[in-house]
Amino acid sequence: MKLDLAPFTYDGTGDFHLKDWDTGVPKAAKDLSEAEIKTEIAKDVEAFSDAQGKLYAQKRYSLLLIFQGLDAAGKDGMIRHVMSGVNPEGTNVVSFKQPTAEELAHDYLWRTRVAFPPAGNITIFNRSHYEEVLVDRVHPENLLAEHLPGIDAVGDITPQFWARRYKDIRQLEHLASRNGIVVEKFFLHLSKDEQKQRFLDRIEQPDKNWKFSAADIRERRYWAEYQQAYEDAIAHTATKRAPWHIIPADNKWFGRLVVSKLILQSMARLPLAYPEVTAEQKAELHAALEELMDGKGA
């Protein structure tokens, strides 16, 4: 299946305005059925599994997948379906919750750095260091718990403060890239109407009651503020090394298809291969084979 992926990526070139990016299925893909999409995702998962095997064996590169989105955008389901075929041994999912006392005692990027994937591995961030310029941007009073020099009241938080954080994040992701970590960032772009419907489903459908959180409803009051925070964060941190992918999230299955294609595209750019066996290793293999065949290794 051919799918033009360029319209879903912003690498910092030109202006960025969130209102210009669709939350629904684009016209070119309207005719795709859910069954077709699921079949294609299954193929992608198989191809991704093969690429992961080479990544893990080669141990030269690693992959960091960052998923951000408002409540009910579908982050958990996205990760569960798109990553269903990967080997758990080389994969780690990190969910960033409210900072602990230990985390608050360190710099705000500390808990992110220690969670970066080692060579050969894939790490998925379910939310990430971007919460520090999203939730904290909407609720700046949170920053008072970080005991930052010069920040004694909300009024001390200036536009320059956020500009410095955006710069910190860009530099952190460039550091990762220079050390073989491929950073791919996905914003699940959900419409306000679709979020409302998903919240209603959580309330009205018994099998979804467990997902309901009154806190999510309260955060919905800050919809406009979050939209602005995401727009600013994406505009200031999208680079060619670590681009942002704006995923239309109103249709969960189409969004999953786009993400699976983007991940495969990213993996295809890497010179992945299983390590070559040296002459010495081949000799050891032949010796081991002879020992097994003559019964000595029984």
C-alpha cells in the first residue's frame, strides 16, 4: 500500500500552526476500509519485527519513539497495536507520570536521559520530557515544586524561560542523535468533538468505565491553552534530526497505519544488517558442528 507520508511530518521548515493540520482521515485515504488498514498494519508489524532483529543484533543504533497527545487521543492503543510484533527483550515502554520527590530533586530532563534506549534497543515514551513544556506551561504553578533558582512565584516565569527549555530539549535530542539514537516524535492530533465522544463512551459503556478520570474532564477546560502549548512546543523543537509527526487521531486505525508506516520508513534509513561472521568465528562453528556430529558434545 502506497501512502504519502510527507504531509504528516514537520521538521522545523517554515511556520507551524496546529490549525493547519487535519485530525481526520485525508481525502486521499477516505476509501480505505478498516479491514484493509488492519491487514496492512499486520504486514508492517511483521516487517518491523524483522528490522528490530537486525537492530538488536547489530547493537549500533537504537530507536526512541515518543508519543504525545491529549487525554483520550489513543496513545495506549497506538503503542499496543503498532508494537505488537516486537521482541520484548529489546523493547521498553516508559510512562512518565507526575514527578516523584527524587525526580524533582534533579534537573527536569534527568529522568528522561536515564530512560534513553541502549544500543540495539527500542524505547517507547508514553508521554515524555515534553510534559515539562506542556502541562507545566498550562499549569506553571507546578514549577514552584522544582525549587528552581530565580523562580519563587508564577510571575517569575517569563517567555525566555520557555525558550531556554525548548533549547535544552533540542540539544538533548541532538545529543541522542549523534550517539546513534533515532528520535521519532508523534503528536496524536485529536479534535475537541472526538475527545468529548470518547469521554462519553468511557462513562456510558461499562467495559470502558475503568478508563474514566474526572481529572481528564477538568483538564478539558484548558483545551485552548493546551493547543497553544503544543503548537509552541512543536514549532520550537522540530528539527531534521528529530522531526515531529502530526498524526490525525480522530480515526484510531488510520492513525495507527500512518505511525506504522513512519516507523518502518525511519528504520529503512538505517544501514541495518546482522553482524558478519569472521573467519575465526566460522572456524569455531565448524569445530562445534564436528563435535556435535561425532557425539562428543552429546
